[in-house]
Amino acid sequence: MSPERAPVGALFRRFRERLAAQGPERGSRTPAPRDAEPVERPRRRGRKGGGGEQVNVPPAEFTSYYGRPILKAPVWKWDIAAYLFTGGLAAGSSLLAAGGQLTGRPALRRAGRLTSLAAVTASAYFLVNDLGKPSRFHHMLRVAKLTSPMSVGTWILTTFGPAAGVAAVAEAAPWLPERGLLGLGRKVLPPAGQAAGLVAAVTAPALATYTGVLLADTAVPSWHEAYPELPVIFAGSALASGAGVGLLAAPTAQAGPARRFAVAGAALELWGAHRVEHRLGLLSEPYATGTAGRLLRAGRALTAAGLAGALVGRRNRVVSALSGGALLAASVCTRFGIFHGGIASAKDPRYTVVPQRERADRRAAGRD
């Protein structure tokens, strides 16, 4: 052995002797004696059954970059929810007025026409208020696009409004003088009002349901997925609100069409509300919780109470009026509940991510 390598070997032997004197430590590779009994290691706490390391996976959190929602929630406020209600009220009232006109019930006709004009005026105000400038409503009339619910709705409102106005003004004909220019108006207004009332009634179903199509045409998850039910709910709500007007304003002897409207409207509204709260899976949750859930539950209760009062109070003016008020309140709750449910679904990324993953899984399973 060369003199240069001897000190290195001596140092190595000393290092091994020190390790042997200290004994095997944790992490060393010194094998245990063959005759030694196996040592049972303690199991980790928090796990039932066999050994091994427990893997704790935190629950999934549906977030996006910088904590912002995946969808930008609509900037619509309460005035759009009020627009939904007043549009349905105008449509239902015009149908009620047409029923009173065709069956010879002047009180029912008068109440329906006046309410229809007031409601469509309020509806136009809420819409223009949301647009910010009245000129924007005018600009939408420059085109007619059948594939756009907003464009179609603008033309529906433009057709319905003047017809409802003429029909309502015609109710003032008996108060005009019999001679002169106003006397001519006294003769012309009644037939013009009858024609205009029928035009408004023909346009009313489209006015009552197009807002449901408009909401379903957006990317808001709980609105978009409920596209078959929203027009049905809004049609039923419009009929129920029109029935409420008739039960409130007309005597019981003339309220027959209003009671029939109450039955049809309540059936459509309750069926549609039940569907959106149970058919959509996860996307039904926004309609059953929070503000939307409270409003829709109140709407169902008021609709049932209004329907019962309309059927029971055929000869009781007070009960009939109370049932009419309940139907109107139910329509308000239903429209605002649908509105708030959609807004809530747009703010929570879970209602966007989970359905997308489920659709992707179904497509993948179909290919396999």
C-alpha cells in the first residue's frame, strides 16, 4: 500500500468503528440481524383499517382567475324584474278585456283595457330606464331580426302598446259630447276600440311569453337550461294576473272569464314552477334556495290561495277581491323569483363548471 493512500484507509476504518459504536440510526442503511423479530410500526391516526399513508384531498373549490366568476352576471336590476311582471299583466289584462268584449261584460272589458294600458306604459318605462336612453329603444326599431328575442320583443311591444292605448281611450267615449268634433270621436271610438282590443288580444300571448324566451336565450345557467318551462310559467303568470284584475274590479256576476283564467293560469304557473325546481338537477338549486326560493314558495302559496278563493267566492264580492289580490301578488313573486334565481346561478361558478363537465362526460361515454 502506498504511503499516500494509508492515511485515507485509516480514516475510513475509524469512521466505520464510530458508526458501529453508535448503533443503527433512523435512516441508515445498516440491515437488521436476520434473527431479530420484525418491529411493527405504529399506524397513522385518522385512518381506519390497514396501514399506509392517508391522502387527504381537500374539497373542490370552483373558482376562476383572480376570484372572478366565470360568467359575468347580468347587470339587470329590479326594474327588469318589474318589466317582466308589468308585461305579463298587460297581456293578461288585454285577454281579459277581449273576453269581456266578446261576452258582453262591460265592467270586465273596462277593467282589462285600463289596466292593460297602465301596465304596458309602466313596462315601457322600466325597459327604457334599463336601457339608459330612450333613443336606444328607437334604435332597436331600425331592424327586425327574427332570431333575436330582443328584436322580436321590441316589435311586439310596439304593436301592442298603441292597440292597448286606443282600446283604453275608447272607454272614455260615453263621456264625450254628442255634437261637434268630440261628438265625432264619440261615434268613432267604440268600433275603433273594439278592433284595437282584438289586435291587442292577438298580440298578448307573444307579449306574455317572449320574455321567457329572452331569458332562456342568455348564457345564464338556470335560465338557459329552463328554456322549455320559462315561457309556460310566464304565460300562466300573465293569465293569473289578468284574472286577478277581473276578480278585483268586476262584480261577481261578470267575473266568469276571470275565474276561468285563474284556473288555467294557476295550472300553468304551478306546473312550470315545479318543473324548474326539480327537473334541472343542480341548476334547480338556485330556484329553491335564497331569495328566489322564498319568492317562488310564496308565489305557489298565493296562487293556490287565489285559485281557491276564485272558485269558492263565486257570489262573495270580498272573497273574490281577496283572491284577485292574491293572484296578482303571486305573479309578482313568481317573476321576481325566476329573475333572482337566474342571477344567483350566474354568480356561482359551480353552476357553470359542473354541468359542463357532466356534458363532456356524457359525450365521452357516447364515443366509447
